[in-house]
Amino acid sequence: MALVKMIQWLHANYKDLQEKYAGKYVAIYKEEIIAVGDSYDEVNSKARLLIPNQTEYLIEFIERGDLYAYNYL
């Protein structure tokens, strides 16, 4: 269930995230950005170091531009 909440937070905050992180990957954990980078692997490695015993976090690429459509659960 926590993953659904993170997806909902991503959706609700996407415009703000675009302003800060467009063209980057971000890791989201408990409604907070915990890692940012240029690749999925880089962000995943950073997130695992920050929260080593947690497996439920979200990694998302933040698109550039005005159009944003997100289909989630």
C-alpha cells in the first residue's frame, strides 16, 4: 500500500518535480526525494545506501515539457 501512496504523491507533485528535476531520475520514499541522478542504476544505488533495509521505494524519470499523463493504480 505504501507504493500506491508514493505514486499518488508523485502524481500530485509532478509539476514541482519537473521544475527541479526535469531530465533526471529520482527515488521517492515516504513522500520525499531521497536520491537524484542521470540513470536508474545510479539512483537505485544511492537509495539502497540511504535506506538499506527498505525495498519499497519508487524510482521515476521526470519528463521535460508541459504534457504529463500518468496512469497509476
